[in-house]
Amino acid sequence: MKTEIETRFLEINKNHLIVTLQALGAADKGEVKLDEIIFYDKYLTWMKDGKLVKIRRKGDDIKLIFKNNKEKTIEGVQEIEFKIPNIAEVKSFLEAIGLIAYRTIEKYRHSFELDGAVIDIDTWPKIPVYVEIEGDSAENVKGIAEKLGFNWEDRFDGDPRVVFKKYGFDLDKIRTVTFDTFE
């Protein structure tokens, strides 16, 4: 299991950030739509523990991802992910072992790479655009944030559930998070 080292900066100006990234020579990996199905244990104890399994489709790339958001810190997320060939078969497998498909999500992600870090600009339904910076160390992430003009003290280390909560939405009670349906 690897530890994700990442943080977020909320309410960013997407166009300004893209121009800044281009000026710094960041590699533009393009913008794609991500579709996800979030699974929890049948008693929903994982929800309060910050654990989940998700199937994520990003274009033709499909992955199964386990996340354990054990702490709300820059180094607080453990993750295991691997490619899968088929959403329906894996969904059936997860349900057969007792997990429940709890939430469907869609968002747009514009990704860049700069100095060993991945910078993802996420556009979700109902909340302001934010950026997630992931690197191989806290120092790397902090350095990228500073290059991009962010104040380190303004970072937001919570996961998307916590981001939505900041804007008044309880994702634990919302089953569909798409641009057409939010319920």
C-alpha cells in the first residue's frame, strides 16, 4: 500500500492556473471526464472510518482503487490501485463479497505534471473548482504550491467528502453526484 502525499487549494481560478502552469513548462496531460462508483461495507462503517473502494473510468482507463483516509493531513491517505478490464464484472465481484455500490460520481479533471508532481484541476458539480497537488514528498508538494503562487497555510488536506461538507453538502447522504443529477 502506498501513501499518497497530496493537498488541495480550494476556489481557484482555473484559467489563471492553467496559464501559470503553461508558463512554468508543465506537461499538459489534458482534461477528461472521470466516472466513479464508490463502494462501502454493508454497515457503512467504512464511511466514518474514511475507507472506500472505487471503480474509476478515465477515458479507456479503468481502475479499482482502495483508499484509507486515515488522517486529514498531507500524508494521511493510503492507496492501492490497479487496472481492471471490465466495470460490470468487478462491480458484480465487489457486490458478491458484500460491498455496496453507494455513490456514483462524475467530475472533470485537467491534469498537469511539473517537477515530479501531478497537478489535477477538478471541476465537480455544485462546488467551486479546486486543485489537488500530489508529489513524492511533502517538500515537493509545498514547493510546487509555492511555484503556483499558493499560500501553504491556505491548503486543504481533507478528502472530497470534507470539501463538499465545507460547502454545505453531506456526501454521506448523497447517492448521485453528476452534472445532471445531485441527490
